[in-house]
Amino acid sequence: MSRSILILFLLALGLGLFVWLIEMPAENKRAQRETESQHLMSFKESEVQNLTLHSPAGDIVLTRDPAGPPDSWAIVQPRKMDADRQAVEALLHTLILAKVSRVVDDSGKDLSTYGLASPAMSVSVRLPTGNQTVLFGDAGPLSSTLYAKREGEQKVLLTSIEGREVLTKSLQDFRRKRVFEFDRSRVSRLKITHSGQTVVLYKDHGEKAAWTIKAPIQGLA
């Protein structure tokens, strides 16, 4: 191998190592930052300790219930009551999946144009690392979009959230409405008494897991 070819080989090898060790990790980090910035909020559902919805109608404050079963929630404001875990988790899921479609105003000087001078609602989640709060304004140009602004930032964002997913939430949505709290898959017997008549049903936990009537007659349910 001639000296010139060897030098070219070493240069190519060095360039390849530079791209592999320096450029590619930097590009991956840049792409990751861009991807993360597309999310309106960045948190894991399990990290949320407290959830606050603030609107002209009043505040709704929900917190994880340390005295209840795992993943249970309680309403502490406007009054104390049990919360519907599925309703709380649905809202958190919506916030986690919400994307930023584009930045519509870098300066944020004319917030009234987007309904953010007096926001329709703000949502705040408390995390071990601090709070994340987003202000929501008017609907965007498309039916499934809302203007929003992160607290502490000037930029006005167009998000992929529908107004009904956030702005219409009320105390009625979050209070627990279930009479009984149990795992339906574990129920093996059901007894219903009404107007002096009793109906008894049993569940077969075999392959088909079918329900049968045991009283007042016997047969498939």
C-alpha cells in the first residue's frame, strides 16, 4: 500500500469515527429535543401528585388519595369527595398525548387574539420536580385544536387538543359515581332482590365463563 493511499485511508477512518462518535450522538440528541418539544407537556402519569383545573367557574383540585387503594384519587376542592379514577386518568392521558402543531406567536404580546389574556382554563400538574402549568384559550382554525401557552413562556402554541377534552370538565365529571367499587372479572355470584322476588346468578369460571340462573328458575343467563 502506497503512503498516499494509507493517508487517505486514515483520514477516511478518522472522519468515520468523528461522525460516529460526535456527529451522530449530537444529531440524535437534537432530534430527541425536537420530538420532546412537540409535546405540550412532558410527564409520566405515575409522577403526578396533584392536578388543578382553574377556570372562571372556580378551581377543581384533585390529589392522589394516600389512604385509598393504589392509584386512587380524591377531590379536595371545591369540597372533599372521592374522585373517579378513570376520569382523572383520561384527562392526564389527554395532556400527555397533546402535541404542539406549531408556534403561532413568538412574542406573545397580543394574547387577547388567542383568548389567552383571560384564559378559559389553566391546568397544572404537580410533579416531584415541580409544577407544569398550561393556559388554554380559544379554539384554533381547525375543530380539534386549541391555542395554549405554557406558564413562564411567551410563545403562543397551537395544540392538538379539542376544547371538549379540557374546557368542558366540571366537578360532575370527576366525582366518583359508582355505588360499588370492585373488579368485575372476579365476581362469581350475584343476588338481586326486588319487590319480594330474588334472582340468583352464578358465573362459571371455565373456558366460556358463562353466567347461569340458579333461582327462581335454572337456565342460562
